[in-house]
Amino acid sequence: MPEAERLARRASRAAFAGARRSGRRSLNVALEADKGVRALNARDRKKDKPTNVLSYPSGEREFLGDMVLARQTVWREAREQRKSPADHFTHLVVHGTLHLLGYDHETGEDDAERMEALERRILAKLGIADPYALDRQPAEKAGVGADKRNNRNNRNKRNQGRTP
């Protein structure tokens, strides 16, 4: 994807603005082969499988941290979810940037819903369709957000009868 740098810059800036953060910040975005991301995921999260994006917050104010996207996984997910690779890549950079800003969808259902809603608003401002719309992607094939969708679906059923 020749426009990856431009898309990453646009997505991270949109995430920063959407999270209502001010000041100059920087971050690194890397595209890596699935094999490399799988190794990082196994080492850092004890999950020996590829994932689409990993975020590594720096803990510093001006440098947010590093984000690594698994190239083949990102392209495969885009194809499976019937999205353009550029839109899916943009979504994952927004998602990873929010992690670097301190958002976490794995700390509870409320946090997951808050982060997902923020992603939707940010992406809508970029002209990108809701990546979590159930009719766009089967949950069993989804990348980012699959667990959140499954949790939300399970919660809805109960009411009827959430890169380290």
C-alpha cells in the first residue's frame, strides 16, 4: 500500500483530535510480516497467534509509543470483511493510537463500548463506514472488535429473554 504513511498520519491525527488531546505528540507505526507480529504477540501477550495490531505505549507525554500492524492479516481481514485495505488500515491505526492514548477495550465492557463508540465517531469524520456493523463482517472472521461484538451480542440476548 503505497499510501500507508499518509493514511497512518491522517488516522493518528484524527484519533488524537477525536480523543480531544492537544499539543504535539509523535508515535511510530510499522508494518511487519505476520510472522514477526505473531512472535511479538507470543512474547508480550502470551498469545501464540497473529493479530492485526499491537500497541506499545511509551509512558511519555510527547512520544506516545509504537504500533505494529501485521501486513498479511490486515489485508486478509479487509478482504474477508469486504472493506478496502485503506479503510481497514486506517481503522487499525485509529484503534492502535487510542491504545497509545490510554484507551483499553480489555478492561471491561463499558471501556470497550466507550472505545468502540469513539472509533466510530473518528472514522465517520474520515468518511469511513462503521467497522463494527454486524452486517459488514461476520464475527468469527473479524479482527479488532470481534470479542467486543460477541460480548455485545451476548449481552443483547440476555437483555431480550472488550500491539500490552
